[in-house]
Amino acid sequence: MEIDYKKLVTEYRSKRFCILRDVINDDELDTILEFYNSLVKDDNGRHLEVKFGDINNNLEDSMIANLFRKISIIRVKVLSLSSNFMMHRNLSEDALEDEWERLMVEVMQKYGGWSRFMQYGKGHKFNAHKDAIGEVMAILHLSQPLTDYTGGLYVYHPETKKEECVDDMLNTKDLILCVSNYYMHRVDIKPLTKTGRLTYFVNFNPLSSEGAVFQGRMESLVNKLKA
Ligand SMILES: [Fe+2]
């Protein structure tokens, strides 16, 4: 997958969200769905958390682990390049992609962030809220808007005072990155199939306690890289 990071960063800076198209292929989608279907769901069937710890046993060869890492790397890259908060903004945007990737893999192996599948079916919704400062949603779509459901994630733009449904811009296998402290947001859907709205949601907040550890680690790695 070729990613034009500069373009993404520009998009992300201006809109506070950006969309990465087709971040996984059909085989990867099948794998992730198979994995999802093998998991025991909780009672309401909406939140299903999958932590890094759960996949540690076969971190090296599991396709899920690789996907997870891939999503996280993309997210860190975009977040890192675009955020004033992260100290390594001083690095040139032309920093070698290979070096960056190695750095991120190393960081992700140490970092205990979380991810979860989220499935919205009949009667499920999430009321309007904002998340903590620094929070960014990274949402990989595993079902098809307008085929599996209508509606989705609505974001309310604080300047234009307009609310828009981002799922209308998305397809299966697309990843959206969105600053969830900037937008009031909510989820409301009407399922059209049994699947409804199924996403894989990755989070790591640079201001959370885990994020502080992550950032410290990142700084020392960046210094190493610079040396
Ligand atoms: Fe949220």
C-alpha cells in the first residue's frame, strides 16, 4: 500500500480527519472477520475489546497482529506528523520512511494500547460526546455503509456548526482518523443486514498514562535516530 503521508497530513490538519482508502485487502478482511467471529461477544454485543496482550502469544506471525501493527503504524505516523503535541514534529517530514517504520514497530511492541471491535445492530447507539484531549479515533470499516446499514458516525463541526455523517464517505476496508476531542460525535444507525455496522477501532491517546510511557519511549528512540 502506497501512502502519500504529506497529502494525508495536510488533509488531517485542515479537516481534523482524513480517510485512508483500502488499507487492507480482501484476504485480510476475511481473516479479520474470521477472527472476529471466533470471539465470544459480550451481552450487548456492541463493544468487544481486544488488547495487545491477547495477541502477544503469536505476535510475530499472526496476521491479525500484523494488521493491528499496520493500522497502529499508520495512525502513529499521521498523528505524529500532524500533532503539535509530539516533540518529534521537529523531524523533517522527509525522514526516511524505512527508519520511521522500524521505529514505530519497535514502539508498538512495547506499547500497551487498546483496540476493540465495535458492532452496532438494532437499537445500538452512542450518544453525543467528546473524548479526552489528544484522543484520535482510528476506525477501520469492516462492513459496508448503505448496504449493511444507514447512518453511522456523525461529527459536529464546531466552526461551521454543521453535522455530517462520515460513514457516507466510507467503504469497507477504509480507515478514518478523526480528532475526537475536536468534534462532538455520536453513532446512530439503522441496520440493513445482520452485520449492521462493524468496525475495528484503535486507540492510543498520547495524553493518557500509557501514552506518557509511549511518548518517553518515542523521544529516546527519536534521539537515537538523530544521533
Ligand atoms: Fe468518542
